Amino acid sequence: MKRLPIPDEVTGDEIDKDVRQELQSLPKTLAEDVARNLVMVARLIDEDPEGAYGYSRVALRLASRVAAVREAAGFAAYATQKYSEALAEFRAARRMTGNTELWPVMADCERGLGRPEKALDMAGAPEVQKLDKAGQVEMRLVAAGARRDMDQLDAAIVTLQSPELASNSIQPWTARLRYAYADALLAVGREGEAREWFAKAVEADRDGSTDASDRLAELDGVEFVDAMDEDDAETKTVVTVVVDENTTTDDQPADESEPSDDDEPAAEDEPADEEAPKADEPKIVQIKDTTED
């Protein structure tokens, strides 16, 4: 069996205690090996899904009868959009444990496979009532997505309207729920309401799980222009404020034609106390996001 390199500092002790307990059914050396591969899956799944998928396959070959391993393999496949494979792993994990916490992501796999009707059937199944609050909100998000897949945009909006959406308390799911609602409103042309809910999503998005701030800026007409030298990956971003050419800003150098402190004083017949006319306030025309070497 081909193994993948694992840093020496990864011991396997980093995994959740419940997963560690599951692995106790394996011989000690094998359990440690599986644990280290699962740690790599968790480390890479957001930044390098393909890499995480590779480690999940190693763990799966080592311990396919452990529910935690099947679940990890499912999430790694899901992250790489291998929805059929992910669904099979999630179903296997559910058979082993008997719990329903994977129900929403299983329904989303059905969406990924082009079967939104099946996802909606799952949203109305008795299993949903067994989910905790976070799971029920996730199921609502999946159902709304299925409605949009079927071009039922108004129905998607209604699906997302819930006590959780109306609540002022910030929960782990709040930002994503508000974001989905704002996006659904925008899809039917209700831009004013969409802007309001994108702003609310920004307020709740403490860990940057959505791009709500970018969407809000887009609605407000802020334009970002990216320019990156393809031959130079290490570049720095410079934000340039473009102002009306007839105005000046405090950090602009003085025109060379203007007198300096060393120039001769003005003629006596010129009024000394007459104030020079004030320049117009600078007008921001565009904000550019460029790069420099």
C-alpha cells in the first residue's frame, strides 16, 4: 500500500477523543497510523482538498470498518466534488452509527448529483426532526439550494424565512443563513433587501466564512481592479485612490511652479491678507487594487 508523507510532529493524538475511542478497536500501531492520516485530512481539507482526499483514501484502506474513517473519507470526497463517492461513504458511516447528523450533507450530495427533488424529499423526512438546531438550519439551507436548482426562486426565499433568520442572536450558522437569504433576494431583483441582509451577514461573519463583505461592496458600487504579474507570484497589493485631476490631496507634492519658502515676497501693492482660493475637495473616482513587484 502506497503511503503518503506525514510530518514527524503529527502524532495522531491531535484527533478528537471520540474518534480516538473508535480507533481503540484496532491494534495500537495501526490505530496510530490511521489517526495520523486522519489528522492530515483535517489539516488539508480546506486549503488542499485533493491532498486531504489522498490521505483519506489511505485511512480508508487501513480501517474501512471504522465509522469515523468512513465519515472523513466522505467529507474529503465531498470537498473535491466527488458526490457519488461521498454519498456512499456517508451512508456507510450512518449505517455503522445509526445517527442522523450526516443527513443534510447527504441531501446536498443529491443536489451535486443533479437530483434536487431527492434533496427536497430528504428535507421533509422524519430524520430532520432528530437533528439538532445546527443540523436543521443546514437542512434548510440545502432545501433552499434545491429550490434554486429547480428555478423556484420565490420558494427558496420562503424556505429560508425562519425564526433562526429573524433572531438577533449570533450563532455559528447565522452568517451563512443570512448570506443565503440575501443571495436569494438578489436573484429575484430585490436589491435593497439583499443589501440589508448582506450587511447583516457581515455583522455575523466573525470568522470570514462567507464573502458577504465583497458582495456588499459590489452592491455599493465599489470597483476592485486586480492586476498581477503571472511571472511573479510574490507580489504586494497596493490600493490606489484615483482623484479628480483638477484637485489636490495632502500627500501630493507641491507644483514646481508654486513659490517656495525661499522665494522673494510678493510685491507690496498685492494685498497681504487676501486668502488664496481653496482647492476643491478631492473626489474619489475609483479604487484600484494593483500589484507591484
